[in-house]
Amino acid sequence: MLSRRRRVVHLRRVMLAAGLHWMKLRKRRRCAAAARPNSARPGDSSSSRTPASAADISLEDDVDDVMEGAPPSDDEFEPPQPRGPVRSRRPPPRIARAGSDGKLVGQEAEVSAGPRPRKIILLRSVFEGRPPVVLFTYTQACCAEQRPMDRSVPADEDGPRMFYSHTDAIHQYNAVINILRHGGLYRVRAETNRWTVLWSLHPTPDQLRKFSPVQRANHYPGSFHLGRKDLIWRAIAKMQQQFGKEYQITPQGYILPKAFMAWDAARLRQPDALWIWKPCSQSCGRGIMVLSSEMSKEQS
């Protein structure tokens, strides 16, 4: 009976993986069809094909650097849209018509010009002599009030592109990828060293020495002292002993099992209190529990 259940579970997993792969391929084909201009009918004045522009050539060069197996690629990216009624993903028909001067107008002209380049918005520093930084604005999908844009400056559209790299060493969150793309960055492999932002594990000292002045990473040396609950409490407790009230910035904490006796005495002094139990090195709320002071010693 158990082996039969295992076979059923395995079959369901295989079917689910095949379905996800089929949906991914279907989306890529639709995006490729939407990005490829339709051929004109015979006898039409616009039947001659438009030669590839410099923007298309540079885009093809950038596609070669996109990480393989990272769904979806940058050319298939669609900006996040607010949730609403289900709409068809099929692209509207493109109408090719020539204007008075013989140039294509309408949707066909937009397709022949290639995909629009992503726009980068810079934020001027409040300090004199400091360079601006990239500003990541809120999207319409998050339904949040837009942050102040009085110090924002649009970057030069003819300027160089900015790239980011997200390695497979850590989990890929859609929020991170969409924000970087919405900010105007293009994805490349980490080996190309063309990136401005590196999203990965803590960089090693050798990697830090190779960083250029404009390259940034999502982690810096020693940042795990802020992420791990036990290490940050040890640092806060040490500063409380040295400076007193200035560092009374968080409730009293206890690192178990070493400080179990101290926590047990505090629990008896505060019978109505609730205690938050957190694992030392977990994330995303995993393993967090709320404990009561009235629980027995066996439960604790």
C-alpha cells in the first residue's frame, strides 16, 4: 500500500513538472511571436523588410549574456500588472500601413523599432559632491503610494546599460527580479563581470578585491551579525552593559539553552507575558512560535 502511494505521488510530481515546463515554453513562444514583426502581404508597399537596427544588434548581444535556465529571460519580461479580470495574453493584430512620406506608422512601426529600452531613474544625493544612486520606484501592481520624486533625475537614454546578476546559490524571489528589471537593469551571468548589482551569497575576500568602485552586492562582510538573532542580541547586550539606556532598543532576549535558567526565572516573574521563540539562522518566518509563561517545565 505504501509503495503504491509513493508511485502515485511520484506520478503527480512528474505531471506537475511537465505542465510547468509546457506553460513556460508556451509563454516563450508567445513572447517570441510578439517580438517578431509580421511579414507583409505580397504586393503591399511595405513588403520590403526593415534592416536590423543598432538597437536590435545590441539587444542580441545582451541576450547572449543572459543566464541560461533562468526563467523568464529579460526579453520575455512583462511588467507586473494589477490583478483583475482574466484577460487574453494573445497580442493584438498588427496593422501595417504607410504614411504620406512612405514610413510605417502605427503598431507595425513600433515593432520594427524593436523593444523599448528600459529607463533608469537616478536619485540625487542630499550631500554635496556625492554621486546619484539608482531609484527603484513602486509599481502599479503593489498599489502603494509613490515615493517622493522631487530629487529624481532620468538617466540618459543613450548612455550605457546597467546590468545585474542573480546566481543560483540562493533562492530566486520574483519580487527581487521584478524590482531590478523595473529599475532598468538587464540580467547577465556573474562570470561576465559586467554587472553593477550582484545578488548572491556573502562575497569572499577575493571577490571583494575584484569589485570595481561601481559594483555592489546584496551582502557585505559581517552582515550575518544582523541577520542571525543570536548574534545581534549578543551585540546589543554587550552595548547595553557598556552604555546603558542608550541601547535599550529591544525587549530582553535570552539565547537558549545557555540562558535557560535566566529565562525560566523571568517567565515566573511575568506570568501573563508572551514570549517569541525564533530559530537562530532561519528566515521568512520559518520556525517562529509564540509561547506562554504558564506552560510547564516539560513543555518548555
